[in-house]
Amino acid sequence: MSGASVRLSNGRDMPCLGLGTWRGDATLLHDAVCAAVKAGYRHIDTASLYFNEGIVGAALQQCMREGVVKREELFITSKLMPTDMHAPKVQPAVRKSVDALGCGPIDLYLIHWPFRFVEAPSAFPVPVAERLGYTHEAVMAVWRELEAAVDAGLLVSLGVSNFSRKKLGLLLADARLPPVVNQLELHPLLVQAEVCAWHREHGVVVTGYCPLGSPSRPPTFRHADDPEVDSLSSPIVRGIAAQHGKSPAQVLLKWAVQRGTVPLPKSTTPARIEENYGGVDPTWSLSGEDMELVSGLDTGHRYNRGAHFAREGEAWADLWDGDVL
Ligand code: A2P
């Protein structure tokens, strides 16, 4: 695996920066993925719920055909959507992802959310009334199927996303193939220091979505108490960027990598894709003081609260089991 990477608990390596693709404009995404691979990215994050696995896969196949990259150099992540969180639906869902990407076994497959929907849900967007609550038993039934998909050679590594420590602890105790990754929202306003330390102790790598504070996030990620000054516009981040001759985005990504997490910045703008890759260039680093200053911006501010998944009478906070509220 070329470039800087982190070792997962199963001995596999994951490049320490990945391209996020959620809400990537479909007309721009193909070229964005190609631009990323040309810039040096080897890690691409998608999900069946993003409905873009086909575009991402076609772009990666093109890069391979053109000789820009070899399959073994790429690390592709996708995710099982909550409507497929039923044991009989898992193998067909995995095959659908594998076929859509068209790049052979998927390097990392995550359970996207710890909850699920009824077995025969309405069409997307599925009404929230059809959401079922979390149970560890339901997660385990799905996990056994995912383990079988690894045994069958369709998937390489398994992980989760949006799991609290409580939920992940139960899964770690019962899994035959332990989850190697938990993908969480991470940025300077939501540092999750204790949560990340817990994952380190348990051998689970934390990958971070919204590493730039998701400036163009959708309404479901916007709240009346969102601060006006976000991670990218923070004078502290800007000051550190100026000192190093880097951009604020590059500081945020370097900070994420230096603290041992794997950021997944989304961009469909080639110049920003390249800029972001330069953020993790090993030829520069943040000082201990810089790291502390950026971490000091933490207010525990979550953008993705999951409130849009809460049924009537449910508190969104319950989803996170007390992990940073
Ligand atoms: P775009 O895709 O139009 O380039 P996050 O990964 O935190 O969710 O942030 C993604 C958002 O940040 C997207 O709107 C993306 O816009 C924007 N973005 C990506 N890279 C940069 C950058 N280097 N500077 C400013 N904004 C960026």
C-alpha cells in the first residue's frame, strides 16, 4: 500500500486519508474520483445509501484501465444501508454493492447505522415511522451474514458507523471477525477525545466524516445552535494555516491524521481535492501547541444528530448512548 496508512486490527492497511462521496453531485463525481486517484488518493468512501456506488466504481475502473492505479493499491469502503439490516437481505445487498462497484472484493464494509427499518419498507425516503429500534441481537444476526460474506471472498474487512461505545462494545464481545473501524462525525467542534481513546484501547480505527465541518451540509445537519464560526473559518485554524503556509482545510486534515484518525473529506472540486491531499503530505506537521489549539475548539457540537431518524416521542440523544452530547 503506497503512502501513509494505518494498520487495522486484522493486519490490513488503510490509507490515512479517504475521499468522501456523500452528496457528491452525480454529474461531477466520476471526474472527481478520477481527479482524486490522479492526485494520489488511494482510499474512497461510498455507501449503498449514497446511491453512487456505480459512479464511483466506473471511475475507479477507468483509472485502472488507464494505468493510473492498480486494484491492490486501492482501498474501497462501502456500507450496508439500514433497510437491508435483516439477515436474509444481507448477502443480496453485499452482492449488489460488489457488482455496482465492479472492482472485486470490497476492502471494508460497514454497518451504516445501528438501527434498521421494517423488512419490507416503503420506497425512499422511507418514512421514519417504519424505523425499528436498535437491538444487539438484530445487529449480530446481520454481522454473522457479513462474516459469511468475508468467508465467501466478497468482503475483506468489516466495521461499523455511528455506533456508540456501548453498542460497539457488545459487538466486539460477540463477533468472530471483530469490527476494525467505526466511522464517526469528527472535526474540531466535535473532537470526541474520550471516545477516540476508547477505540484505540479496543483496537478499532476511527474514521471521520465531516472533517471540514461539512460547510454545505443539508438541512438535517443544521441546527439553531450551530456556531457561526465553524472549523474552516476559525481564526485559530486560519492563524495556524498562515504560519505554515497551508490552507485551513489542510490544517484540519493534518490535525485529524496526527491525532490518529482517518479523515474522509468530501469534495467534487478538483482543486480542493488536490489541496486536501496536500494536507496529509508527510513533509509538514503541526506542533504540539498547534494540535492543542485546534483541539481546544471542541464544544461537543454534533451536526449529524440522527434527529431525522427519531420517531415521535423518541429523543435523538438516545442513539448515542451518552457519547458526547
Ligand atoms: P465541494 O465538494 O463543492 O468542493 P465535509 O467533508 O466536512 O463534509 O465537507 C465537504 C464540503 O466542504 C463540501 O461542500 C466541499 O465542497 C467543501 N470542501 C471540500 N474541500 C474544501 C476545501 N479545501 N476548502 C473549502 N471547502 C472545501
